[in-house]
Amino acid sequence: MKQPNGRCWAEVDLGVLSDNLERYREQLPAGMEVMAVVKADAYGHGDKAVTEALIKRGVRDFAVSNLDEAIRVREAGAEGLVLILGYTPIGRAEELVRYNVTQALLSEEYAQALAATGLPVSCQYALDTGMRRIGLNAEDADGAEAAIRAAAKALPLNGVFTHLCTADTDDAEAVSFTLRQLALYEELVRRIADLRLPYCHCMNSAGGLRYASRLSRFARLGIILYGLKPDRSNVLPEGIRPALAWKSVVSMVKTVRAGDTIGYGRTYRAAHDLTVATIPTGYADGYRRELSNRGHVLIRGKRAPIVGRVCMDQMMVDVSGIGGVSLGDEVVLLGKSGPHSITADDLAALCDTIGYEIVCGISKRVERTYLDGGEV
């Protein structure tokens, strides 16, 4: 097994990513296309490599968070729509035009400021159907329609979109809220049908699986593309798997005597003699400090509990029940080893967060390596 830097690395299997894409596509209504969401460095997986792999599988359209991400996606070869879902400073409008990037219009004020540049910036209006984050208030259909028509006169407007903020849960109230969001979105799209905007869309990863709208050109495929769940309660389509494994090595093995304490703050005291391994990965790599004395890693196909606090660059694990652990042994932080596996959702449950935050939090100093069908 190749150890890219001998300390800590992430393996991204582009073959798994492609399989996830195809399995998701199979679930979509006929005619709905995939827009791949590759913001946040493709959720920590590496936007350049992921974009290139998806282009090979026929994906043309991409969504990102900001202009710098959009430029990287263009430079990776994307030729279709590249949509910025968030804010771009007005002073960078010329770059939006230069790289042929479509900018979300966050508000009427923002649309007017962008139009005032006199630059032909491609745009899509965000619609607030209940999330209260960005966009026109879709509950004021008359006002929203007027703002969209004004923008269409001032800028090259090519679509509108909204975000379904509770599509990932089966709770009755959440389902009702999502259906309300869809109704508000569809009402506005019908009102502006004469504008013939080509890119109107409302589906995120979960929405594309659970709901339908003939007025959504895209399903914006985000977290499921990477093999993770929008919500821990979700059941993913058969065959979708995590594309990323995170690994490290054993840097030292030592004996800890009964009564000894381990780590900062002496939060762990050995009840009996232990064999303890040090792992050169810590919270500066993105391995959450909340996992101190709670999490596990996998070594030689067995679980090894974390003992003591996770440090900035290192952590300690109890390997007393694992024979023969030695310097340089591979350690699996996320992924499979023997019969066991650890997912980002598993770590998220221990940290009271979501899998998104776990994979996005893997820091830049963790080298990404790429496999295709299992080979580095």
C-alpha cells in the first residue's frame, strides 16, 4: 500500500465517484440533468480531479460557492454552466464575464449593483421559498416576478433557482414545508415562462431522490455524489459508497503502566497496563478534538479506541487487543479495514454534527491521492 507522505493522506476513488453518479442518475425522473456541486474543494475531495473525472462521465454543469472555485472548475475543463451559489464582490464582475461564470443574484440591491457595472454578467436569481438565506421572497409573488423581469432587462439572466432546506427528512412537518417550497417555486417559474429562461432548478441531492418537479432542469448533486448522506437517517440508493478514505500510520508504540495518565489535561488514566500507539494526525489535519476518548481508528482490521485528547498533530490509541502493531502500520481514520468500517457519518454522530463538516474539515495539509477503480 502506497503511503503518499508517510504521515497522513486521503485516498479519493474516482471510480466510486463515477459509480455514485450513475446510480443517482438512474433514480432521477426522465429529462432531469445532473449539476454537480463541487464547492468547498468538492467537499474536501479535490475540485480539480473531481471535475475532470465527472466531465469524462458526461457532466457538463457545475455549481460552486465563489469565484475562485469557479475559475478552478473552468480551468479543469468545464465547458457548460458554472454557477456561483453565493456572493461575488462587485469589483470582480469583469472576471465573471472573462470566465463565463453565472452569478447568483442574492437580492434586488445586489442585482442593481451588478447591472450598474455595465458588464454582461450571466446571472440566475435566487428565490427564497422559506430558507431565509438569500434570494427574492417567493411568498411575494408579484414583487418577485417584477424583480426578475427587471433583472432580465438589465443583465443576461438565464435562470432562477431555490434550495429545499428540509428535503432530507421524512418528518411530516418537513415534508409539508418542502411541498410548500416547491409550490412557491413552480408558481414563479410559471409566471415568468415567457422569458424562456433555460436554467430553472430547485432540486438538491435529497430533493432529486424524494420529490419531483417538471420545472426543474437540474438535480444539484452534492453530498450523495461523494457517498455520504444528506441526513444520518437517510437510506441511500443501492450501491452508493463513500469515495474517500482517510489514512495515517503508527509513529510509535509504547507501554503505558496502570495508573499512568495520557495526553493533555490527563483526561485518560490507565486502569491496567496498556499498549498504546501514537498516530501522527490531529485536529490541525481536521481530525476533530471532540473525538478525544470517544472515537476509534482501524489498525490491522481491528478497532483501536482513542485514549486521551486529540492533539494538534497527533493522537494516541489503545492497541492492547491488537497483536503485532508496529512502526509504520497503516491506520484507517475513515474507510474500511478487515470487517470494520468508519464513515464520516459515524464520526459526525460522535461530534453532534453532519458528515459534510467532517469531510470538508479535512485540512489542506492532508495530501489527496487519487485512485480509479481501486488502484493508486
